[in-house]
Amino acid sequence: MLADGRSSCAYNNESSTSPYTKSPWTHHAHSNSAPEKENHTPYNVLMGSLVREEGHIYSLAADGDLLYTGSDSKNIRVWKNQKEFSGFKSNSGLVKAIVIAGEKIFSGHQDGKIRVWKVSGKNESAHKRVGTLPCLRDLLKRSIKPSNYIEVRRRRVLWLKHFDAISSLSLNEDKTLLYSASWDKTFKVWRASGSKCLESVKAHDDAINGIVAGFDGLVFTGSADGTVKVWRRELQGKGTKHFFSQTLLKQECAVTALAVNPNATFVYCGSSDGLINFWEREKHLSHGGVLRGHKLAILCLATAGILVFSGSADTGICVWKRSGSEHSCLSVLTGHTGPVKCLAVEEDKDAIAGENRWILYSGSLDKSVKMWRVSEQAPPMMQNQYQHYTTESHRGRPSLHSAPSFSSLSKVLSQRK
């Protein structure tokens, strides 16, 4: 089942880069909702599109009825019910990642800094920057001791600073700890309340493309060095200490995306070869299988309920449904004309009784954000379509079969996500 919105996209040619410049969405729901009302059959459909000329979309975060979008224009925009609600702009650094912890919004940037924003108590549409990580106080305090310096690229820097782009952010289960992963091969641990850097871990031999704080005090990291590693968190006094636990995957191609499902029972990993590996918590993180459905690199993963979403450089989004340990492809969402770089998902509050339905947002390097309605009860793909989208439940690393091409790309993406 293909949900295509290509013919309905309308580009906004406004030249202003102000975060308060209005950017109306193009709505599609009216043309796709009729079949469901008549037949009571849930479908996966495109609900709306937003296209701007201000920059590629690199990050998304959904929080209730709010959607945060980050781009290489340095703007972070806030949308509510598909209308512009607010916006704020950082002084520097492409917005690579956004996570939300209560009233605080953390954004990770190309310049290696994490910026902290807070919603105004007087005006919910106003956002104010309340800090930058690491904060100046910590920098000054740590700079006194020579032991706080490490040698990086023939120069000495403080260990609590990222010296390359931040690629991923994640919060632990109770949202008290913030994890940042970077192309500098390290991940750092921050106290979300006080924004203090608690620890820095040299985790990989190449850029880290993804980090997920999972279950049982475990943290998962994926890197361009082709590995997925597991780290065990222990609390020590007022700080933390992370110990290497095991390597789940070691391969030649880069690991580009990570996700843990909401019930914390499966770990998913996307790679530059277009494959998705997964591991099962109930089986002591044993390898559960491989999902194949993309022709080019996986760039992002998201989970909701029993669904897994994978966005790729082939411009498509695969919707996978899990039943036990088995996965099947429900649909392929098409409409983007560039690589799908980020995904965010929220529960659909308008779902009918007994239906598990989700709102999926996708951001792309085609400068657009699309909103999809996705149902767990949607019928699976037809047999002649499904043969290209399969799961293999064994420990081996199968060779990549060809998948239907969504779009031809003229350039090869870097191993760095």
C-alpha cells in the first residue's frame, strides 16, 4: 500500500529566515479519508505537508499536540495543529537533534554544543534560551585542573566539551539524565535538571551516529565503525559510571540509526546497507533477525505500539508491524523527494474505539515535513509487493536483496549520519 503525496506539495518561496514567518501546511486528509468512512477499513495515509526553502529538515520532536522542527537554517519552529505556534533561533550550529524533558527542550548542534530552551510561564508560545552545555560555570571550574584536559587532534581540550558535531540526544527512562553522542567518538552524560556534565565515555573508533538510553540501566550506541555497543549504567554518589557490557553487532558498513520499542523489549539498528537488525530483551539481547526493505541507507528509526518505522536515503518510509518476534511490512509511505532524515511519532487522539492509530511526522532533505496517519489495523501489503520487504530470523548477516527503487540519488551519502 503506497501513500503518495507528491502531486500535492506546494513550495513556499518566502525568503525570510525569521522563525516567526508563517509557513502554512498543505492539507491532504480530505482526499484520503473517504474510503475509511465508507468501508471502516483503516489505511495509512498522508495527512499534510509543509515545504520551506529555508533549509533541510534534520530533526523532529513531538510532544502532545506540539511538533518541533530543526533545520540547517538554525531555526527551531514549533507547530500546533498544523499551524505555526512559535519559533526560536540559535546563534550558530545546524540543529541535529531535539529532545523534550518536561518544560525544557534540548537541542544538539553541528557546532558540538547543546542548547537548553524553556517555555515561558507567562506565554506558552514564547521560548527562551536558558543555557548552553557545557555551561560557562563548569568550563571555568574544570579549566583550573590540568587533569581535566585531554589531547584531541594535537591540541588539549576539556573532556566535558564535544569537539565535533552532536549527532544524537536521548533521555533515560525517568528523564533525569541526558545523553549526547557525537562525531568525536564519545558520548557524554548530563544531569537534565542542573545541566552538569557527569561523565564522558570514549565509546567507538569512529563517529557515533546514534545513542538510545534503553531499559535495565542499559545504553546503546551505534557508530560509523560498524558496531552497536551496550553500556551498563551505575550510580556512584552524585554521578554516574558507565561500563562496557557487550558488542551486539560488528560489520563493515556504518550503523546509522538506533531505536528501542515502547515496551522496551526490542532494540533496532539501521545501517548504511539498508538493513535493520534487531535484538530481543527477553532472550538476553540475542539477535532476533534482519528486516530488509530499503535499497539505500537507513537514516532514522522510530517505534510506536507494535509498529516500527524506518526512513531511508531511498526517500521511502517502511512501516513494519511486529507479531511476537516476526515482522511484516504493512506499507511503504512515499512522497518525499529527498532522503528521509528524521521521524517522530505521537498517538492519534482521534482514533476510533478499538483502533491503535498513530500520527507519524517525517522530515527530509527535500526541505519538507510530512504528517501521516498510520494504523496498526491497516491491511498488509499485497503478496506481489511484500516479497521485496522481508524479515529473516537468524543470526547470520544475509546479503542485501534489491528492493524497489523509490528515487534515484546522484550522490552517495557519507557514513556520517
